[in-house]
Amino acid sequence: MTSYAGKVEIGDLIQELCSIAKWQFVQVLVWWISLLAIVTSILGVGIGICDALKGMMSVVIPNVAARSIIAAIITVLPPYLVAVWVPNAFIAVLGFAGMILAVIAVLLPVYLLRQARIKKFHYSELETKWLTQSSTVAAVIIIFCEIFNIL
């Protein structure tokens, strides 16, 4: 799996991990873990979106069964159509989600920590400037890498 100039697919990564593992049990375990990670991610996000849509449509559509069916269709149909018509869209969206996660999970807490102007922290590690600065630098590097990957 030497791909210095091109992009590597997730399936290629899993296949390479399986070829590195000499035991059949480890190869099967790698495939099952990756499959379960994808399935649980799809289920969790799908259930969350469907539930949120049902809540938003509760005023407009009073029938619970119709509301559930419409929310399920709105949840499933657009990603299905994108997956069918746009190859590798899932991987691109995951990269973009990683960039958003770097903003929400790292930059936002660091920003809020600086804006709070707390005199005495519960955790003494939060008082060290280099820790928040290195977190900020790591998040900015992740964001630039994801922007570079998108382009």
C-alpha cells in the first residue's frame, strides 16, 4: 500500500492491516471492528437525525405514523442518493467532519477557557499556558491538513 502521490481508500487500509496480521483471527477481528464501527455510526447518526426531524415536524404533521415515515425518508434518501451518485463522498464528508470536530472539541473550549477569566482552576493543568497553546496549534494543524485534503 505505497501511495505517496494518491489517496488511500479505507478498504485498502483495512486490507493492509489484515495482511500485516499473520493470524486469521486478527484479520477477522479487524474486519468486524471496522464493520461494526461503520454500522453503529450510521445507526447513531440516523436515529439522532430522524428523532430531531420528528420533533421539528410535530407541529406541521400531527399524525405520529406519517411523521415517523416522512422523517425516516428524509433521513435516509439524501445520503443514499449522494452515495450512489458521488463516489467517495463519505470519505470527503468524514474529513470535513474531522475539521469541524477540531474546531468544536479543541478551539471552542480553549476560547471559552480564555474568555472565562477564572482565577483558580479546579484542575491545575489548565493554568499552564503551553498546554492550551499546544492544543490550539494541534487543532489549527488538523484544520489546515483537512483543508489541504479537500482541495
